[in-house]
Amino acid sequence: KETVDPPKGVIKKDPLTGEPNGHLLEAASRLVARVLPKINDEVRDEGLQYAIKKLVKHGVTSVHDAAVTRSLFDTYLRAFKTN
């Protein structure tokens, strides 16, 4: 609640209570990213397959990802080659 917005970032907060609401904009997302556990290719591949199944179930036919890291790009390539 008392965490100030980092440079070039915003921690969205409830206007009445001041409690963070879970939305981190721009550089504020790094506050969480730096404490997340590292994941390996197997976990990333399983996560992508899970997401694809959920998207297909709900009729989503395409997705755009504007923040692709090299490791995520490799995950997409592995999925493409196996499907």
C-alpha cells in the first residue's frame, strides 16, 4: 500500500482504500518479475499448451503477443513444430 510508483511505472490502487488492485503498468511490472521463480522449457511448454486448449475452448482463433522474449519465442517454435 505504501510502495511508491517506480520511475516510468504505475501501481494502480483502489481510490478509496489505497490498496493495490493488481494492475502494474510499464516498469512497475518489474517489481514482481524480479521475484518470480525461474521456469524451464518444460514448464513453459506445458503452460502454452494449457493456454492454447483454453483459448480454443472459448473460440479464440488468434493471439498477439507484443512482449516476446527469446525463451518464449523458442517455446512458440517448439509448439509450431510439434503441431
